Amino acid sequence: MKKFLLSLVGLGVVVLVVLLAFAFWPTHTRALQAAPEAQQAALIEKGRYLADAGDCTACHTAKGGQPFAGGLPIASPIGTLYSSNITPDKVSGIGAYSLDDFDRAIRHGIAANGSSLYPAMPYPAYAKISDDDLRVLYAYFMHGVAPVNAENRGNDVSWPLSMRWPLAIWRKVFAPQPDAVAFKADGYKDAQVARGAYLVQGLGHCGSCHTPRAVTLQEKALDESSPVYLSGGPVIDGWLAVNLRGNPADGLGNWSAEDIVATLRSARSATHAVLGGAMGDVVVHSTQHLNDGDLQAVAAYLKTLPASERQVSSFKADPATAKALAAGEEGSRGAELYVDNCSACHRTNGQGYERVFPKIAGNSSVLSEDPVSMIRLVLAGSKLPATATAPSELGMPAWRMSDEEVAQLLTFIRSSWGNQAPAVNAAQVKQLRDTLPKESPAVSRTDIAKP
């Protein structure tokens, strides 16, 4: 027995030594040549556009803070991370970064001091950014962004998860090497779809939220070669990252390319959805600034993705609910709650009002297998962001209901007008309610009446 235990200890020591060697073995990257100085002015403007496409502002600008000065809290499974200062300040920012330093951070997840970045920085997706686009981004951040002296805030991650060296192992096991995943446009049916794939998989890093993750927290797929890519991701701040594949109920199967473009441009579409929460921020800071060609390319690519294998919910239009409610027939407590609290905006036929209040009948978020987003919406409300093409900030108020009432309301909504999605129970509502901040909801009932 003693020899067996000594053997186990010896094996553990060997494994630890191998892991440490793997973690500290240097990662070599090929050197890039900077763009000529004479081209800087043109590069800066192009870089500004690419930074919008990469949604850099949303993560690296704290509420009320200076652009790109960092400090935004980001919830993660291991604790709260705070985004870093990426202005060209030479002391607290990235002003001393060479092009190679910038490349290692963006595409490899390695800071200038050699430490590994937490994958909240989506370098597994950014690995697909081309050399040319990387040079352009570097020119913008070095010469088109105002330097801000703002020290980076330490992360709220408890030991031992706060140790950085295990991140090097994670990075080397799970993060792709840029040369290995260099984007190949000729793998797509036409140039438009290829451009959309490049934006979605790389700069847009859509998979970082909309692709499920393994227990070791890496994305289960980085492109459409796997059917789980963009099939719906984790819950972020109480919102579920929805399925972007071709599922007709809880995906984009019944969306047209025009619906997708309109939603990315204005956070709302005529027939399907309005966006709030984290995705509303993406529209405000990123996608509304993309040109029509790129938005159409993103939509064209997303429409090539077939339905994911798992399809729990379905929709087949049924007028029975609308007829019953119009006749004053409320056959359940859920129906009563809907008529009293929801029908003024979403109507008794569940069709809502175009580009203002979304329809509920056949709504892909309503039909999601996991009802967490709908629960959060009822408990805390949400505000539709103002965009250049749709400047009105409309909102949904938080409703004062018990856990059981929320469950009954949502069960009614998810099983009416032809919706066929799993029922909601009070335990699910309580679980989410306990995680929400105790502060005032995002939208009050008085806010809803404001223009």
C-alpha cells in the first residue's frame, strides 16, 4: 500500500512538472511588418470601423468612463473581471505595445509582460483576424484613440483561480493558433457569405456568447463545421444567448435576411424581435455602425446555417387563443395575468406592434427551451436602446408578481397562439430572482409612458 501511495505521489509530481513546463514554455509568434507611416491617416479611419465591428467599446469602456479606458466589470464563472485600459497611454494603457505585442494580445491572448489573458477577451475568435486588419487596428488604437491615464483594476477572483499560469495551459490546449485557423474565403459559396463568415467568426466573435461551452469553459465549436456552433450559449447577466441557427421555432429559421439586418441596425425588426440587455449594447456600440454591405453579409452567412439537432419547441399558428381572449374568456390564471398586464402592448392576438412591441406568437425568444430570458424580462424589465435609425427608448416595465404568478403567466404565453414550449415553474423563477440585484429595476411603470 505504501509503495502504491508513493507511486501516486510520484505520478502527481511528474504531471505537475509537465504542466508547469507546458505553461511556461514560450509561445513563439511570427513577426509582422507595420504599415508605412504615409498610410496612417487612411488606416486610422478603417481601424475605427474595424474596432466597431469588433465591439471593443462595449467591454473596454466603463459606464460613465472614458472611451477604451477599461474598468467595466465582467461577470464570469470564476468571479468578476475588469476590462483593461487599451488607450495608447504609455503607463497604464497599451501605448508602449509594439505591433507584435498587439498581435500577441489580440490573436494569442498573451499580454506584453508574457502573462496569459482570461478568455473573457475573445482571442480564440480574434485568431481569425487577418494580418492586414490587425495592422489597421493597431494604427487606430495607437494614433486614433485619445490616451487616458487610468490604472487597471484588479480582478475579483479568489485564489487559486486567480493564478495566471494555469491560463497558459488553457490557452495552449483550447485556443487556436492564427496560422492554423487563417480564414479561407474560398470555402464559401460566394464572396458575400465569406465576408459574413469572417465577421461573425472573427471580429464579431458571435460564438463567444452564442455557442455553448464545455465544462472547461472553451467554446465547443469555432465555426459552422460543427452543428453546435451558434446554437445558443450560456446565460449572461440573466439573459440567454439565443440560437442563431436555422431552427424555425427558437432560431432564425423563420427570419428573413432583411429581419436580421434590421435588428442588427436598429435593435428591432418589423416582425420578430426587439433587443435589450447585452445584445442591445452590441447593437449600440457595434452593429449599427456597420455598412449595409457588411450587415447583409452577416445575414447571408447566418441564413446558411442549418437547424441545430436539438429542437424542443415548435410553433404552428392557432387562432384559438386570440378568439377566446377577444370574447373575454380567460381560462387560466396565466390568461388573466396576460390580459391585465401584457395585452395593452402585445395585444390579445399576441401580434404586438411592428418595430415597437414584439409579437409573442412564434417569437424565438419566447420559444427558447430555457425560459430564463423571459423570466428576467418579467422580473426586472428591460429598455430598448436608442439607435441612429430608431432613436426612441421604449421599454418593458418590471411587474410585481409572485414566483407562481410569473410561472403561470409565462406558461400561458409559451403555450398559446400556436406556441409550443416547455412550461415554467415557480422554482425556476425563484432561482433567477435570487440572483438579480436588489436595486431598482431597469424600467419602471412610469418610464413606460415616457416618449
